[in-house]
Amino acid sequence: INPITPGHVLVIPKQETDYIFDLDAELYREFWDFAAQIARAIKQAVPCIKVGIAVIGLEVPHAHIHLVPMNTMGDIDFTKEKLSLPKEQMQDLAARIAQFV
């Protein structure tokens, strides 16, 4: 809802768990495989050099992976102010990413 860059996506496993390393081995692999698929789609949909990955786990009590389009190291700085993009822009970004999945 409040990305740090346009195209920032959260990947959340279907099995609710607080700590990513508590996922069973099969779900853990599927989770990362899906995150890789989404990262490739982001790379095609959003102008960026790379898609960065972060697993932080302290801000909310459920496991998730941040996928962040990056053109500079500062793009994946979670201490900077979050963006508040218009709903239409968020929907457009989601649609552009989805077309590459």
C-alpha cells in the first residue's frame, strides 16, 4: 500500500507464519520460486537495473518478501519516507506487472 519505489511488491505465503524460516521446506521453495517469477515480471514492467530483495520480518507478524525495483542502492532504503501513489497508478503498475507473470 505504501511502496518505497513504484513497482515495490510484497510476496506473502498462503500459509500464515511469523518467521520465514519456519515454513516447511516445500512451501519455502515454492515461495521463493514464486518470488523469482514476480521479480522477473517486475523487471520487465518497471524501468530498473535490478529488482532487490529484502526479508525483514519485524514490521508485521507474518512472513513476506519485499521485491523492490532498483536503479540505485538508495532505492531499497526502508528508512526513507514511503510513497503514497494514486490508486490509478498502483492499479496500472499491478496490471503491467501481471501481464508478464
